Amino acid sequence: MRTRHLLLVATPLLLLLAVSSDLTAKVSARCPDPESVTLYPGKPCNRQQCKTDCASKYHGGVGVCLNPKGCYCEYCLDRPSAHAASPLRPRHD
């Protein structure tokens, strides 16, 4: 009886841990050492706006509402940006 009760309590906790670790892996699997920022701290998080704003402001960043207020945005610094300056060209004087 006691073992059964322990299993009934432990199983949902293990499932919850597995789901939360999957979310972390999905977000941070994009690069070896991602950077992150919280967009709109203290304001309600709109899932679509979070995704769109993070991707546009941080060149392909991944935005996720992790709590009701604020947008967690994770991005890679080593990705080339579309707005990067072109390489310097030699001057022909």
C-alpha cells in the first residue's frame, strides 16, 4: 500500500520534470551557448507577439512565454545577421 501511494505521487512529478526539461532542450538546442533577454518584463505575455518580436529584434531568436508576465527570448550571438556590414573593400586610389 505504501509503495503504491509513493508511485502515485512520484509519477506525476517525474512527468512534470520530463516535460519542463523538454521545453528547455527545445529552446536552447539552437546553439551551444545561447544568450537570453526578457522582453516586456512585468507585462502580460502574448505568445504570438513574443515569438514575432523576439525573432525580428534578435535575428531569429526564439520567444517563449514562460510565465504570465514577460517574454523569454533566447538567441545565438554566433549567427550571422542579415544586417551585418559587408566586408571592407580595398580602396583603389
